[in-house]
Amino acid sequence: MANVFADLSVKDLFPTPIWVADLDPDVATRINAELQAAIKELVEPRPQIPLGSTWQTTPMLHKHNRFAEFCALVHKAGAAAMAFLDLKHRNFEITGCWANINPTGGLNSPHTHPNNFLSGVYYVSLPQSSGQIVFADPRPQAASILPPAEKWNKYVGNEIKLEVKEGRMVIFPAWLVHSVPVNRSAEERISMSFNLMFKDFTEAVSKPLWTGSAPIRR
Ligand SMILES: [Fe+2]
């Protein structure tokens, strides 16, 4: 039978971008050593962490001088993400920045970061085979039928595990549900998390998307 289709294509509608930025290895080694020292200073004396939980610093590290260089990197990466989206208004700030320490058995349950536009994580110290962040499919109804595929691909499954490594920064929409699997190694897993939000959201970004022509009656 003759080919009746003149053209075949697949359009990926409403894609969810995840930005991945790897530091130059030499820069990563230096910054990670500095971050680890600064974090250690903040957490000593170390509180007892209950089994299976995680430990987080204050979310205001972006106000600390020792994290200024890291926050400059976050700004750079955040600006690139907003440029990728071709946004009209890109005036944003870091609204939260903190360190996570996952001891052996530690994990982060599925969650989002409300009241922010973008969120991200940077990996400071990753024990062997503990480098993953898991993103859940934001379309819950899509998992009502999950036929197995011959080989995994991005169109099947209801979660995606992203491999991460020391020196890697991952930025994602703040509304996207994500989690971190159990740290099964004997060493701690250390990462930095951050949130980004428009500085002038109500003034510049949240204006009505259309304007009516009817006059306002008083
Ligand atoms: Fe998170």
C-alpha cells in the first residue's frame, strides 16, 4: 500500500524544562571545599538527626557573606533559565537558600516550593551511588494507564530520575513535585537548595493578561 501520509511528526506540548548546569571541575572542587567548610561551621555542634530524616540550615544563607560567590552562580543560572523562557520580566531575587545534609538513611519526601517561580539544587558532596533527584509527572491523570514500553523513554512512566553529581546545579519549576531517595551510603550527602522569585511580581508580572473594553461603573 502506498504511503498515504505526506508527513508525520510528534509535537511535545507543554514541556517541563529542567535546567542542568555543571561547573568546570576545578571551579567545582574549590567551591565545594569552601561550601563544605562554611556549612560545617554553621552546623557545629551537630544536632542529633533522627533516623530517616534530613537536616537543613537556616533558609537565609543568601544573606551570609560566605555564600556570596555561590549565590552569584545561582543568579547567573537563574538568569539563563529566564532568558531561555524568553520572559519579558526577569528581575528576580533569591528568596531562600539553605544547605541539606542527608545522613545515612536520610531522604527528602515529595514536595514543591510554594510562592516561588523557580527552585534549584546544587550538589556539594555526593557519596557513591546516592546521586539522584526524582521528579514526579505533573499530569496525575496520565498515570491512569501506564502500558510498559520496550525501552524506557520520556513518554512513559510517572516519574523521572535525574542522575546528579558533585558540581552540578539543577533548576526546575518550583511547582514540580520532587524528592530525594534514601542515602544508602555510609557518608553524608550535602547539597544546597534555593528558591527564585520575581522581585516585582505584582507590579510587573501579575498584571491581567487581557483588558476589557467596558468602562468601570461607579
Ligand atoms: Fe525541594
